[in-house]
Amino acid sequence: MAFQTEYSFVLPRGYLDRSGVLHKEGMMRLANAADEILPLKDPRVQQNPGYLTVILLARVVTNLGSLPTVDTRVIENLYTMDLAYLQDLYQKINAMDVPGYKAVCPHCGEEIDVPINFMEAGH
């Protein structure tokens, strides 16, 4: 099984460009460290932390319909539903699976998955 780094999506509403063309299908790639760190230096983010999402999505959405590029202007002009959809997709594909172990519940005797909390390890 190959390591998947890009994910296709279809926006619920779509991006309507200046020519009236609706763009709904696109691709999002996995984020890397630079995607999450570099936007923090951007003055737009420093003035408005909410703008981080716009820059981050502009970096990881690799294409949308027939648009030549996806930049912050495109992300800014998405319908709210589509922005929320892309934020959710970003979280899903970049979420780290929390490691855990199998244990037996002391109350009911059922086997359960217990997540490992690295923040409490060693305390």
C-alpha cells in the first residue's frame, strides 16, 4: 500500500471565478512543517490570527477545477460552507493517529483501546 500524500475533494458549493465558471473538484496535499510555521511570520496573520487558515489552505490546496493557481485570494472568496469543508478535510488528513494499547476494562471485562498520553508519561 503506497503512502498517500494527496487527497481529492469536491466542494459542497464551489468557487465561482470572475468569468462565472464554477470550480468544485480539487486536490489537497498533506501539510509539512513549513506549511504550519511560515505563515506565522506573515504580517496578515500577525494582525489577524484568523487569517492563518487562509494562508495554510492556499499552501496545501494544490488545484481547484481549471484554475491556474490556488492563492489566498481564491481561498478568501470561497463560500463559508466550502471553507469549513476544506478546514475539516485538512484536519482529517493531517491528524495523527494517537497510539494506544489494548486493555481490559476493570468494570465490565471488555477489551478496550486506551490512548497513550505522552504529556503525562514519566510523571
